[in-house]
Amino acid sequence: MSEIFRPYERLVEITVLGKTLEVPEKNTVLRAFQYISPETIPYGRFCWNQECQYCKITCQLPDDDEARPMLACKFHVVTGMVIIELAPELVWCLRSKLVVSPGSSAGRAAPAIPSSTLAATQED
């Protein structure tokens, strides 16, 4: 069986909906999400080749002036990237990883994914 991640030497920091995460360099954003949540991303409705469009994200790259839409299955992670919007399928698959627990030391009062967003994705 082949390795699902491209070879990497280190983890890089990205921010997803306000939560900082460490993911393997040299991998697509969708593979990075699979690294974060191996129990849900493989079961999402993703085609992994840009046809389904279920992996749309809006991302601010360190060298860009403004955020732009992209597909997580095609774009590689970049140190310092800030993902500000996720397609509903990604929100559903990452819901347990992006909600900040009430007693966490993250210092945030609100979860990274608002409960209203989670409720909306459950209806889909």
C-alpha cells in the first residue's frame, strides 16, 4: 500500500477558521485536512481531482493582498496561509477538529466554527 501523503520533512503552521494547525509540508490542502482528521476526510464526498467542487476554500496567502477562492485538492499548503472559508462538506468533515473546547487554553470564547454553521451543514 502506498503512502497517502507526499514525503515531508516538517510540519508547517496554517490557520483554518481562526484555529492554528500543524500540517505536513509539500501536500495539498485537502491532504493536510486528511492529516488533521483521518477519520472523516476519506469518507467525505471528495473526488480529489477538482470535478466535484466540494473542497472549495477561500484562502489568504502570506504574499497576497486579499483572499482568493481555490480548491483544496489542487493547492499545496503554504506556511502562514489563512483559510477563512470552507465548503459545507469540509465544514462537516472537520467540525470536531475546528471547534475550540470551552476549557481549552486557546483563549477564544467562540468556536472556530459557529454552531449555526454546523447546524446548516447538518441539514444538507
